[in-house]
Amino acid sequence: MSNRSIAGELHMSKDTVNKYVAEYEQKKQELLVNNPEADPRELIHAIIEKPKYNSDNREPSKVTQEMMEAIEECLKINEWRRANGMSKQQMKKIDIHEYLVKKKFDISYSTVKRLVKSIEDRHKEAFIRQDYSYGEICEFDWGTVKLDIGGSGYSSYQMAVFTAAKSGYRYAMLFKAQDTPSFQQSHAEFFSHCKGNYKTMVYDNMRVAVKKFVGLHEKEPTKALTELSIYYGFNFRFTNIAKGNEKGHVERSVEYVRRKVFSEPGNDKFNTLAEANQFLLAGCMKLNNKVSSNGTIPIEAFREEQNYLLPNLPKFESCIYSEYRVDKYSTIIVNQNHYSVPDKLVGKIVNAKMFTDKIIVYYDNNIVATHERSFKVHDWSIDIYHYLRTLHKKPGALQGSTALLQADTQIKNIYKKYYTKDAKTFLQILEIIYEKGIHAVAESLKELEKLSPMDMSADKVKVICESRQEKENCKDISYTDHLTEKSKSTLFKYDQLAALQSGKLKKEAV
């Protein structure tokens, strides 16, 4: 058939048919001539393959430099938002297209997709594999775990995870909050567990480690990290923004430990946080005893690595030490929560140490209050003993006070049963409880109720308490030790000899 006939039958342009037929004839002629510079395999493939339109170097006809700059600006904004915790506010390709149309650019959505892909491909990077030495680098990161502790329902707990770069050894701890005391305590516990510490610690841009950014790449460490570094003598470095691969060991460990330890049925409910931490540590040890992908066992490599760690130091005291002024409610406010102190300190400046689980308050270097740390917001932790002086002056304030509501259940029961109409006497009873203990006072009140139910005065309660204490101290002590029994046996034999000499015993009996 002629090229014209072929074009007519295929409904194609005659020029297109001429082009492909000429190309076919050229390749076939080269193959017949057997050109030594030509690869026969390439020629054969070119002859038999389906003709393709070459669009590799074709540029979109409507794309301008101004349009490209607008697209790159959108992509830079996306990068900044990812680095600043705003990843959910990024522009998708469809959003970029709509933005360009608003800017009066004549461009299709498919073209925008191709342009975005080409720009992103330009910025793809290569990764350089690292080789590590024993005791040199350890990586740290946080992860969130949802657990039911104490039957209070599922809540989020923060898991601090350490992973040694060389040995792959993993260690993790659970905390109620991702704050400075938890950050410092996790390091203190890990280094104590290791009996030494690593020369370099690696962190991402977490707020407990990075105080602020200085320029594009420099970061200023927090006081907490600086204190740990000075005390333990390790160096530290931070990864670049959104570069989890720069601490890839621990980045993977967070997900791996969380899934392997807590995913099975029943592995997410515990009575206390301490119990959950014991379970987590046991789970980490099981993982450390498994053969890793490179054929090593982390626990065995870690034992070798311990020989290269920095010297072991006493455990670092992890807390935040601050000054507070006692307000009119005789409380100090720590992290938006109120903690009571003795009412004689109203208006004074006190010092407080905030640990991961408790608050200790000092005045003149003496401990004046200790509270369990609250992780609620605007919570009040009140100790009724801190208000005895004020309540003696204002006994009517006792009935609806937060101090009474938060008091021990036994104290509230004593108040409801005996002293709802005699607040003054109840305050005196509180002083006796503070001195003698709640159990001793409760037993004394039961005894007094039998003897004098109409007069439950504080003096009588105190007398009965002291009487019961004296009886307990004067109980006969029964000696049954070996030396005592031996002495009794010896004295018995002396008695027998004395009786024999006096003729009171017959010789046969002896």
C-alpha cells in the first residue's frame, strides 16, 4: 500500500505516516548494512516496538516564570507550616490550582500537578549511611500511649524512649506529662540503669530540649538540658526540622515498643503508674533479647557497650525549683493549680520543688508542705491541717470548706458522726490526730462513746489515747530465745543438787 492509502485507512495525517515509515526503513537498512557502531538489539527493538510520541522536552505552552514563582511560594509556605506544627493547614495541589486561578493565571489542574511534582523531584535528597562506635550516640524521643490506670478510664501518657545507635538497646518510661521534671527524670533513670551515660545525645526540636531558634539552623537549649549536660558530661545535638531520619533508631523504636508492649488484649490496664512502668521495662528487656535485623542481640551488644560509657554518677535530682508568694487562701499556684501551705505563711515567699509526682514546699530551708502533684487545670490541693489556726478563729467556715471536703475519709466520718454541731472541739480533735495518728484517735473515740456518749471532749479523747499508748508500751515481753532456755535448764539442775544435799530428794530420783 502507498503511504497515502495507509493514511486514509488509519485516518491519520499523511505526514505522520511518512515519518514513521521512513524511520522504519532507516532502522531496517542500518540492520541490513550491519553498521559496527549500531547495537543490533536496539535496532531490532526500534523496528518492532509501537511508535511513541516523544514529549520529554515539551514545555507547557501557558506556563510563565511568574506562574512558577507563585507555585514555589505556595510550596515554601507548606514547608514552613510542616516545621511549625501546622501540617493540617497545608495547601494541596487542588488548593494551589484554585489559588492560581484567583490570581488570573490560565492553567489547568493537570498542569499544576505536573509542575508541583517536577519541583518536588528537584528537592529530593540522598541519605548517607552512618557508622557508629560503642558508647558514642544515643537518641531520645517522646511517644504517646493511651492506658487505663487505676480504673479511671483511658488517658494519654507520655513515653520517654531511649535507643542506643550502635547496640540498638532500648529503654522506655511512662510519665503523666511531657515536661521538664519528666525529661530530666527519664535521663536520670536511664543513665542509672545503664551504669554510665553516652557521650552524645540526639534530640529533635521538642520544647523541653529547645528553648528557641537562633537563626535558621542554630538552636538554644533549655535550662533543663543544659543542667543534664553539665552534670553528666555529655554533648548533644538537634536534628533538622522535619528530619526524623536523623534520629531514625529512636523514631522507629517509639512505634515498635508501643506496639509490642501494649497492643495485646489486657496489656493496657494497670492499677498504678509504677506497675505500668514495671511492665514496660520487662517488655523492653524482652525486645532487647531478640535477634535484630542485622543479626546481633541488643542486650549482648549493650553489655559490650557498657565498657565505653562515661563514668556512672549519683542519680540527678529532677525537679523545677522556684519561688512563690503565698496568696490570701494560704496556697501557692504551680502550673495553674493551687497547693496549700500553713496559714501562718500568708504573704510570705516560699520555695517549691516540682517533681514528676509531687510538690514539696520549703520555708527557711524547712519542709512546710508536701502534696501529690495534680495534672488537672485550676485544681485545688488542700491539707486541712494547714488551716487549724485560722479555723480556730473562724470555726463556722469549716462546714463548707474545701479543706474538709478534701480531708481523709476517716476524718470526714469523725466530723459527721460526732462533731457536726461542735466545730471547735473537732478542730482540737484534728490537732490530736496530727499528733497521735488517725487510727489511735478513731479507736479512742469508739471507747469514749461507750463510756461517756454525752461528753466527747478533746481532753477525754487525748487521755484515752495516751492511756492506750502506755498499755501498749508496758506489755509483758516473752523471751523464748536459746540463751534464756539454757539458763532456765541450768538453774533447774542447781535446784536439784541443793535439794539432794539437804536430803529432800532420794538418790534414786537423781
